[in-house]
Amino acid sequence: MRQQVMVALLGPGDIVGEIGTLLDRGRSASIVALTHCEVVSIPGDILYG
């Protein structure tokens, strides 16, 4: 397992994963929540119509 390194601390309204989705590529990182959070996932067919 790779070592975990904090790259960014995000807050309310921040967006993650958009580059991989827009370019149809894999993700370059994983995300771990430090506290309770709500996540919204938008399916590709809605994004691309």
C-alpha cells in the first residue's frame, strides 16, 4: 500500500474528480473524509447529455 500524503484540505462546495471525468481518464488520487460529509455524484449521461 502506498503512503498516504495530504495534498489538499477541501471545504464546503469544493469539487473533486472533475478532470478525470472531463478527460475520461482514471483518477490520480483517492480522497478520504476527515469528518462527516455529503457527496453528490453526477452520472456521465447527465453531464454529457
